[in-house]
Amino acid sequence: MLTTIIYRSHLCETVPVKALEEMVAAANIKNGESDVTGILLFNGTHFFQLLEGPEESVFRIYADICKDPRHYNLVELLCDYAPSRRFGKAGMELFDLRTYEREEVLQQVLDKGTTKYQLTYNDRALQFFRTFVEATEKANYYEIPAGDTWDFIPDEDDLPSGPLAVDETADCGFAFQPIVDPFAREVVSFEALIRTHTGDSPQAYFKAFTGNDIYQADLDSKKVAFAMAGKLGLKEQALSVNLLPMTLVNVPGAVGFLLNEIEANGLVPEQIVVEFTESEVISRFDEFKDAVRQLKSAGISVAIDHFGAGFAGLLLLAQFQPDRIKINRDLVADVHRSGPRQAIIQAIIKCCISLEILVCAVGVEKAEEWMWLESAGISQFQGHLFASPRFGGIPAVAWPEKKAGL
């Protein structure tokens, strides 16, 4: 199967530019033996390369490229398939943009094409070439350092202490995980994540219920969440709880129940954030919006959790204005290496800035993910990189510390 991969990267400062010719010569031999075409553009700082050929060969060569220490901040822009080759000659060819005019480079690339009509009029690969040559996206090339630049050290003054707040009589429990602003070294809020009474997953808890009983159980569990938060001393800290959107619609008096339980446990509505997931279709949207208005009128903030992973997406964002969104882990994962994920997240950030909606990234597990997201404009994070959920208690936060000498 004919496969195309396009990536960009940064040349390491320790690698002399004159070494490019040797690199290209070696790649030319390797690519030729594997029936792979390589078109490499270089602007003095950044590489841009297209690889095209049999799927197995392209993936094998690309895997080796990813491991090459002579460049960094490698971002995959395209991985696609085609019925015929764009370029006919296997091997590697370098275009040094410092020695060509922009249009001259593009024309030379076109001249290498096997089907000029396809390359000229309707080809994504060519559009990537044009964007790189014209440097229209350079503002988004975040030069993040290597992940091992940072240590993540639990705050000794913030280590968990005291008994766990577990109610043995309840049919569910909660694990608490902080949402943090790493550079400000601030815990923005805590999220109460539902578990079984023994600490098993949310799926294990909800599988015991069917039909509308799921929504009643979802609502009733918040009584336990607020009680545990009160016992843990979170009476002056923002607290997030998850709620299925249709719980507000299918359970009569749901908003009143939440307000009563908040007050009963010494909390106030203004510190509560109700997070709605996109995991189900909201079938009675007018009723849902009315319930959201009631929550906001009482002082409760609302958020869309796992944004980008569910049924509603941008439509849900357009139809009611949340106070914040939490970008889904599937978009966050390896974002520093994925051009499509970067473009989507940048679009989300731009949209939310225009609407004055806070953005949080969840599921952050790697330092490189955090650094790229921070560079893109996100300041609030949740994930194992900083703190794992602690069942019945508050975990210590591992704040980033830059290593000495770096």
C-alpha cells in the first residue's frame, strides 16, 4: 500500500549545517534500497520532509528518523495513502531554501512530480510544502526542551496526611485529583472521580444499573462526593463533580438536590463546578439548557469534560456557554509529536479565548505534552504527571523543577 508521511523538526544547534550533505547522501542510499522517495526542505533551522513508498518501508524509515538525535521537536503533519506516486524517483533530494526563491522551490518540487495535474491542483502534500516554504505557520513551531529537562517532585509540605474519608455504608466512593497551574504552583481545584465503594472504576460502579436508574445513581453519588469533600477540608477550595447531561433531564428536582447537598456539607455553590461529559446524546436540549441556567443562577459553574471525544463537540459549545472546557486525553496524548492534534487544540484555544472560556488539559502524562500545551497557551492541567487520583484522600502534587545547569 502506497503511504505518505510528512513531518517537520528542528536541527540541533550542535549539528553543523555542512553535515546535511552527508546525511542526505546516506538517506538517498537507504531510501533507494527501500523504494522510498524522500523530499527534504531545510530553511536553516527547520526540516520538512515527505516520505513516500510502500507502507512497511516508509514506517520503518520514519521510525529510524524519529530516533535520530540530530534533530528534535519532530511533529508528524500527515500520514496518508494514495493510489499512485506523487514522485517517481526513489531516494532522497534536498532543497535548501536559503539558496532558492520561494516560488522557485515550489516549481522545482512540482517538476519532480509524476502527475503534475494532481500536484498542482488538488494535493494536500503540496499545500504542506507551500505552507512551509512561505513560513506561514512558523509562529506555531514551539521549541520545547527535552522531557528530561524537568524533575517532578512531590511537595513535602503537601504530602497527604490524616485518615481517608471513606464511608463504608455508601455504595460508592470517590478519588480526588487536583487541577493545577504548574508555573504558579497553585492547585486550581480538585475533581471528585467516582469509584465503587472499594475503589474500582466508574464503569464497575455503573454496570450495576440500567435505564433511568443510572441517572438516579449518578445524582445520588454526589451526596457522597460532597460529604467526602467536607471531611477532607475542602470547604474553601473549588471542587469539580461529573454529571451525565441527561441526569438533569431525567431526574426530577436534580438541581434542588445538588443545592441541598452542597449546603448540608458546609460547601457553597460558588465553589462547585459541574462537569458534563459528551458521552451521550442530549435528547431534550431545551430542558437541559433550563437546568444549566438554574445551576448558573445558583452560583454553580459548568464545564464540558472530555471535550472533543463525544457526540456534541462544537455544537454543544455553541448551544450553551460553559465556564470552562477540559480537552480530552485522546487529543492531549503525544500532542508534541502530532500536527493534527496541535492544529485542533490551537483551534479550540482560539475559540475559547474569543468566548472567554477557560481551557484545561486532562490526562497529561508526559513532560513534553505539558510543555507544548503550556506554550500553546494552556495554564491549567490535570494528569498523572502532576498527581494521580487518591481514593478517599488528597494526593501530593509533583511540581516541575528545572534541573540544575539546564
